[in-house]
Amino acid sequence: MKKSFDLKKGVDFIGVTCVFLCHDGQGNFLMHRRSKNCRDEIGKWDTGSGSMEFGETPEQAVTREIEEEYCVKPKKLQFAGIRNALRVNQHQEPTHWVALLFVAQVDSKKVRIGEPDKMEELRWFRMNELPKPLHSAFHDQVKTIKKFGVEI
């Protein structure tokens, strides 16, 4: 019989997340503004991400998360690196996540908000015209993607 514990991913044990930067193949990148219901980084512009579930491959996890968040399946999916994410959450607790980074091409005509409780707005941007404020991990994620040799 399994016992239930109130352990939190990333706080009580290392969490594994899939982070994705979606693009349309024409130089435009999809970002959403985090709502007041998010656990942290409220009001900041973010790419998508989500925790892996037990038994999933990273590709299955990122595909599921893109569908949940943006209501679209990726047309092309590229692994783009690994990032060790050490931060402090809104409760001043240290957090530790291993972030598997992906770049995904999606159909811009099919994209819409799939999690309205977590997203206030969804928009396309170019890398030289990014919105503010950005999620605190954004620049490190982009640096890791470029270092891994993936074109964005």
C-alpha cells in the first residue's frame, strides 16, 4: 500500500521540468504573461514549461505540455539543452529543478490559451523586441539553447 506524503517538487526533492520556446518558423516566438494564480513570477512574460509525469519521456512530456498550454501539437521538436535551475520561491524556500529545454515549431493559426487560470495574455514576439518584465530564467534559457547549437 502506498503512503501519501505532502512533498513538493523542486522544494523537497529535485523536480524535472520541460521548458519550451515555441516559434512559427518565421522568426516569431510565443510568450504568455503569467497570471496572479501562478506560484511565482506573477505578471512576467514566459515561455512554456511543465513537470514531467511518472513514466513519460521528455518528448512526451513537452508535447503534452505544449498541447495543454497552447492547444496545439508541435510540428517540429528539437532538444536544446539541460539547465540546472536553483532559485528561491515566493515563500523564500530554495528550489531545485532540472530543466530540459526544447525548441518547438507550432502552427501560429492554431495557438490559443489552454490554461486561462495561469495566463493573462498570449502574444508573438521577435527576439529583438521582447516584452517586459521577463521571467527571471528567460535569458539563461536562451543562452543555454544557443550554447547547445540550436538555432532560434
